[in-house]
Amino acid sequence: MADGTRLSRSNGRERSTRRRFLAGTSVAAAAGVAGCNGLLGSSDESNTGPETVTFGTLTIPAVAEVLVAKDRGYFEERDIELEVERIQSAQRATPQLASGDLDTATGSVGAGLFNSMAQDVEISVVADQTQYWRGQPSSNKVLIRPEKYSEGMTLADVSEDFTIALHGKGNVDAYIWARLLQRNDMTWGDVRTREILYTNMTGAMSAGEIDAAAIPDPLGLGMVNETGAKRLLYASEVAPRMQIGVYLFGEPFMQDRPEIARRWLEAYLLGVREYYELGGFPSDEVASIVSEEFDLRKNLIKMSIPSLPHKNGRLNRESIMSQQAYHHCRGEVEEQAEESAIVDESLLEEALDDVGRLDDPEPAVETINEWGQTSPKPYSELETIDEPEGFPADPLCE
């Protein structure tokens, strides 16, 4: 079964390459015919207007680079009309991507994504949205209900009736919690869990239904403000080089409109670089762009710890495969897909050919610390890294 899946995905890539070749020759032939028609005096009907591209996303500041690109007209300059659509998760958006109802989407790395790809659902991870860099404070924080928190505590200090909120068993927050459990010589049997959406976690903590959550800003900031929750640690302390979020393309978009898909990535790359020029989330301009698109409070965006996307859009493939291996050991991923069936950076490479590759594309952690000084609520620098060794240990997979 595994070999069959990999073969099917491989053949899909070959078909994609062939279709791109045929599409290119068709365009060239059409251009030649149009040129001849022009010489004969026929009207030029080649200008058909911008191409609509649908982009599915949660209402999160982490897609600021795409929103900045839209605001700056980078999509418009490439004859793309970007339609932003709200989704609940990348997992729920995969059928729409595979059918062509959505062209591109963003979401977190998780079991649902890996299962879709192992089952030959026609989607690909194409570019970086959010990844951690060793030593950076992260927007995902592990927060503890104040009644269960004590200064200097570790997770091992919690009582048996400690309940952790999980956005989903195979989600990124579950991976973060697993690494934290192992770091404290604990297993899932030492805590209770409750599946609940990020957006409902603050209410659940206020009601005393959960004691802790690994939750991203600005939702984390809201939880602190409304419940008095205390930060146990940054998620990047236990997962210092984690690929959190990615951009996804549906195969219909990549195969049927490869030129448009490439131009989308060009605009995205320019948006990434403009995002850095503006100064990340603490920038009033960046915060205003995100606030207007998603109707989020601008002050909360400015206080959120910024994401640091790779300036050439590249992904942390090792982290992606490590997460798949963990979810597989837990039984949440039935069959592991090969890296080539998950990640396809071919169009990103083509986009980089056009916009140029930066020689020093990895962001410096000092950048995020400098931005923090201009935030309405400066955040502390990351002081320790407590990455568990030999993760995942066998008891954690039971």
C-alpha cells in the first residue's frame, strides 16, 4: 500500500511536469497564431483581465506577508485578483484544494494533512508560512490557569486532575505538548486532555474546564487578559526548529494554471520581504493591514510575537517529516508519505528565478527581539532551550 501510494504521487508529478510542458507549448502556439492574426488585421482579444485566485486562511496574523502583498498591489501587478476566504483548518480545506474549489490555502502541519497526502489527495506543501528559529520567542505559548500555576513550576509539578486543551489530537499543539511531556519524564497518561478549538479555549479556561493550553497569539494574549493565565514557557523552548504553518496548493491550480501559481508565489515572496522592511507585527502599517482584512484588534496584533518566515520561502523539511513520524507513532497517521509526496518547491524555485534569491535568507533572532522593543507590550527574550532528547520516546507513543 505504501509503495503504491508513493508511485501514484510520483506519477502525478510526472503528469504535472508534462502538463506544464504542454501548457507552455500551447501558449507559444497561441501567441504565434495571435501574431499572424494581428498581421492580417484581426482584433487582439488576448487581454482577458486578471485571473481570480482563491486563498483560504484562518484569521491569523501569521499570513501577514500575503496580506501585505495584496495591499502593495503585488498580486494585481501580476494580473491576479486575490479572493481571501475564511477556513476553519487546513485539514477541512484539503477537499476544496483537491477539487479546485480553493486554489491555495494556509494551515498548520498536522496528522490530517499527512493522512490526506498518504491517501493521494492532490495537494502539495509549497512554501513557508511560519517556522521557529533556534533562540527565538514564539507566538505559541504554553499558558496555565492561574489557580494551577506557581512561580518557577514545571509541568511535572501539576496534580493528577490537570486538563490540557488540544485543538486536535494530531495538531501542532499536540506535538508541542508531547515534547513538553517527554522533557518532564511524563506521558499522556499523566494528564487529561480535552479537544477544543483554539477560539473556544479562553471561555473553557474561564469556566475552569481546562487548566492549560498551547495557544498562539493573539488568542493567547486574549486568554491572558481574560483569565489571568500565566506563561509556563514559549513553545519554541521545547520545539526550537519547528515548521508550524505552511502554504498549500491544490493540484488543479498547479497543473492547470502553473503560470498563475508561479506568479502567486512571486507576489508572496515580495510580500515576505516587504513585511520585514516594515518591521513585522509591531509595525502600525502591518497591524493595520491585518486588522482591516480580518477585523482583529490592531493593538493585539501589534503585541503578538511576530512570525519570521524564510525570506526565500523555503520550508524546514526535516521538521515536517519529524512531525509526521510522531503522529504515526501515536497511530494518528496510518501510513507515512515520502517527503516528495508532501513538499513540492518546484514552482517556488521558478518564482525565485524571477524575483531573485536573497544571499542571507534566514532571519536573525535579533530581529524579533528588536521588534519587541517597539511593541506596546514588549516580550521577553528566549532564555532557555529544553528540547527533549531522543523524541519521541516509546512510552509517549502508547
